[in-house]
Amino acid sequence: MSVRSVASRSTAGEAAYEFFRMANAEPVHHEISLADEKDQPSFDVESKDSSEQAEQPRSESRQSSISLKPLPPADADRYFANRPQRIENITKNLQSYLIPQDGVILNAFALTEVDHWNHERERVALVCQASLLVVNYSFITETVVGEIRRVPFKCLGELITGPITHPKWTLLYKRGYPGLKITYHRIVGPSTSGEEWNPFARDLSYVIFTDHPLSMKLQGETKPYSVNLFKDALLAACETFKGFSDAPHYPGVKEEDIYVGVSVGLTSLIINQSQMAFAKDRGAACETFKGFSDAPHYPGVKEEDIYVGVSVGLTSLIINQSQMAFAKDRGGIHF
């Protein structure tokens, strides 16, 4: 038999899209505390130099655009964040993770985080009286499964709203829905180029959010999944917050493109298309055979080697290792 090759099956682009159907991985448990009230100074907001912005290439019309699709009830119910009381339980379940400097929880949102390598992840954003908490939260077990990033309001820099863009020549799709970039001040300073090139870096000086897919569901409440409503709630909390003085620390707000400098991003194509980092009921690839009559068909049985003529098989490595065709409680990838 002849050996099959990936090139003979499809073009390079089609092969890349076969990778989309990955499943879950084990979560990594760790916590990041960006800042505490007692050891972070207050900073003034500094705008980025316009010359630096001009040096960053922006996406052109060559880039294909995608938008969030309306979700009928059956599709929306596949997200565990849409199950009864899941959003309402966030405040109760995360109460023990607050510190006195946070104050009480004012609003809870389920959003999509876009990291510096364009990976989309389901995250919970808590707007408290004096801080913002970004939580790696499982809507299946309703527990914290990874890091908690705490950003006191007095450390907020800018809130940037606009489309998320990529370099001029890129394999990535342009998102047709809004983005929100929140910058903040760290003790060690802004994010370095080394951190930007490190796909595992988490403690950056900014976080990027966009709408959760459930913001487009056709029935039920959509407010907890909207990035624009999250921005409004965060700004309202900042207006009432008072730091070291009677004047509240209010972040700068502006509209411009949110640049994510990823050109190829094969891993993000896989993760984002399959929504691996979202808690969903994925099920298994199952088919039930029904014959033409009530009498069963008994096949012949024999023993011999079973030859599968695949040499490369990148998609099978992904599918088999993650056991995506098995009915398992997967949730989302917690990374």
C-alpha cells in the first residue's frame, strides 16, 4: 500500500484547519497577585507616544473578518456558563478569594480574554469596589482552577476600545466584534519584549477582553457576557473609588486599534476555532447503526495485522492524545 501524505490530502490551509478539533488538557494551578493596596503606589496615566503607535503595522483589507454568530438555545446550552445559576453563583464562590483592600463585589462578568499570542480563553472578571479581579474559573466545577490577577484601581492606566488587529500579512482572521485593552502599572514596569515573545508569560502589564460567545445568544440574559457593559461597570466603580486622596483615580479612556502582533498563530487557530478554552458540553463523535431489517448482520471474524497507511498524521496525534472523540467532562483548557 502507498503511504499517505498530508500534502496529498489537502492544501496547507485546509490541513491547518483540521487541527481545530482538539479537546481538553489538564489545568495548571497557580495564582498571580499583581498588586496589593498596601505596596503599590499611585501613578498618573501616561499616554503612549503617537510615534510608537505609528511604527506598529495594522491589519489591511486582505485580512478575512469573522463575527460572533447568533446562538440558538440549543447551542447556547452547550456552554456551562449558560447553565442555571452559574453567573449568580460566581459572587458566592469567589467571596473567599477577596482581600480587605478589594471591597465587595459589585459586578461579575464572563468574558473572552485574548492573550498576547491571540489565544482566546474564558475568564471571569470581577469588578469590586477598589480593584479588578481576572479569574481562571471553571463553570463546570464552579471553582477557581488557575491564576487570579488582582489589579487595584489606583494602578489602572488606560482603557482602550477598538478592533483587535494583527500585522498586515497574517493567517489570522480579523474579529468583527469589539475589544477592550486594560493597561496597568506594575512594580517591575511595562511588559518587556521577552515577555511578549514568551507564550507562557502571564504577568503582563495589560489584559485584553472581548465579548463572550454567549453575548449573541438569542434567548436569555446577555449582559454578563458583554465587554462594553463590563467597561461601563468598571468605569462606574472607578468613579466612586477613592484612593489616597479625596479624588478618585480615573483611568484614561480612548479609542484605537488593539494590536496583537501575531502573524501565523497556528496554535491560536486551533484553540480559538475549537473553543478549547471554554467550558462546553462537547460530547463524543458517535453514530448508531440501523440496518435495513430487524435481523442483525454478523460480520466475518479473523485475526491479522490491521494496516493504517498514515506516516505523518498530525491531526490524529492531536485528536487521540486529547481523546476528543470520547465523552468526558472536559470543560475548557485552564491555561
